[in-house]
Amino acid sequence: MSDIKITGHGNVVGSNNMVITKINEKFQNNDRKELGELFALLKSEIKQLSLSDKSKNQSIRAIEDAEEEASEESTNVETIQKSLNRMKDVLEDSGEVYDNAKSWGKRLSELSQLLVKYFPQLINWANTLSN
């Protein structure tokens, strides 16, 4: 399991002690800050995977689409769900197995549980992640 942590200025640092990603600034001043942190941790996990740049980039873009939607006042939860499903599909198509106990699977599982807190409509989606 990788060593990923959030620093005090909204940066996410990986095991090589390099800043991997920054938390979406839209989350910094609203009640969904913890969502921003989990989105950043998920992106960090993916950036550390041994994947093609194309798969990494497609996955990161899908996360950023979900992240952007979750940070909006008028959130379309279907967009979040579709974007995160797209990310999961890209990773699984590239040989990465979803496992809610480690790596990107753990981060996605944690994120889905928190998303349900803010968007209860996502409960059914969150419950089907492991299927």
C-alpha cells in the first residue's frame, strides 16, 4: 500500500515525497472540504499505478469530472456516478482489479461512502461498486 498523505496547504504527497496533486480549491471554502481531500487521494493513488499514461490520464479526467460536479452548488449526482464508473472501467480494462481494501479501490470505496453523506441518491451506486 502506498504512503499518501495530505499536507497543510492542500497538497497530496506520495511515497516518493513529491507533491502529486492539489486539492480542488472550490472545496477549500465550503462544507464539502473532506470530499476534496478524498478526490485528491484517489487521484494520487492512480498517479502511482504502473499504467500507461493514456489510462492514467483518462482515469484522472474522469475523477476531475466527478470532482468538479461535486463541488457545484447545483450538483448533478448522475454525472458524479457516470464519471466514477468511467474511471473504474478504465482501470479495470487496463488490468487493475477493484479491491475496496487497498490502493485505488480503497480510496474509491471511502469516497463513495462520503459522497452518500452529501448526496444520498448515490446509495444504490455505492452499494454496487464491488459487483
